[in-house]
Amino acid sequence: MAAQPKVQLRGLVKQFETRRGTVTALDGIDLDVREGEFACLVGPSGCGKTTLLRILAGLERPTAGSIEVSRRDPARPLHAMVFQEQSVFPWMTVRRNIGYGLAMRRVPRAERERTVDRYLRLVGLEPFADAYPHQLSGGMKQRVSVARAFATDPEILLMDEPFAALDEQNKLLLAEELMRIWEGNRKTVLYVTHSIDEAIHLADRIVIFTAAPGRIKADFPVPIPRPRDPAAIRTHPAYAGLYERVWKALREEVLAARRRDGEPGAAQAR
């Protein structure tokens, strides 16, 4: 990995104006993500993780602070985002969905078809290349979203709980497919999740956010070598200690968020 950060955030603040006044979603975020690094962002609901991705994707503007992305190839998209909800185009086939970003960039047809064929193979959707989204399961639609994001060959990949709506079995299978694709190109990834297990399986490092307003509370490297088998990762000697440290830091913020939201029993939680 390069010494120069791929993504560099300094003093990032995001505020929203509501009828009740100003709400601060992010407050003074300082974060470096290296080239080729897979960083998982973990924190309680409402702590600004998704807002941070939306700012990096250009969907929101920061209130204050700076964002620098070290760009290697101006011809490539700066970023691609995979959302939690299914975001495939219902009027397009699987093949056209995956190739959409390439078509928008006016990539020559032969090159576009080669790239789409490659990702159809990687996500196991070759038999469904000419199917429409209504003919696919939820997990298959998310595979289309992941393939489309990688196919555009962005500088950074932003993923907002892409597998959260899936059952546990499909979540594990898609995480394995994601790792297989990522291992082939080592893109810089910022990935939002609520699952500590998922973060340990996927990440090079786990960044913990505080309850709102979101600040960075802790940053844990994941000292487990790749490739990682999700079925065996819990037996690794480093797993239990890392899980305990992450949960200890996260638990305090989850309880703080519950107290803020006035959930019954939050004060008695242990």
C-alpha cells in the first residue's frame, strides 16, 4: 500500500437544518484511508456513517472541513456507491445494468461487453444475463449492484450496508464473492456495517464512530491474514480479542444513542 493516503478527511463537519434547529451529524472527522485499503465504518444508528459516504460520493456537501482524494487516472470515475436498498434499474436487463456506467462513459462496445461478461462470471449471474430485476431474488439484485460498481472501475468504492437486508446465508455468500472480486483489484473501499463479524471478515481496519454527533472514537487494525474463510475466522487466535475490543468501544456508543433517543431500559442496560 502507498504511503500517501488515497482519501484524506480533515475537520469534516456536516450539519442539517431542521424545524427544531441545527442538527450536527458529523463533528470534526479526521480520517486517512490508504490506497487499496478496505476500511469498515461501524457505529450506532444515526451516527453519520452513511452521511460520510454520501459526502464522499458528492451527494451531500460538508458544512466545514476538507476532503482530498489522490486521483491516479482522470479517465476513471472517482467513486461508485452500492446502497443498502436495491438500486438496479427495473427496465434494464442484468447485462445492461452492469454495463450502465461503462455506457455512460462511452466505453467502446467490445470492451464494455468483455468487462460485463467478466463480472457476470465473477458474481455467478451468467445464466441470468438477459433477465430483468423482477425475475431475480433480492440477493441476486445486490450481486448486480456490486458487479456494476466494480465494472465502472472507480478510484474508490463506497458501500452502505449492501447486504443488510439479506438472510444470513446469502449475506455470507455475497461477502465471499465481494472478497474474491476485491482481492483481484484491491480497490480502496469504505464500507458501512453494523455487524462486527462482517467487519472482521472484510476489513483491513475497523473505524468506530461515536453516537451522534459522529466523531471517530477508535480505529482497530484487523491482524488476520487474507484470504479469510468466514466459516473459520472465529477460530483464529486474534479473533476473540479483536471482537471484544471493538464491542467494548461500540457498546458504550450504542447505549449513549439509546439514552439520547429515550429508549426504555437504556439506563439499566449493562
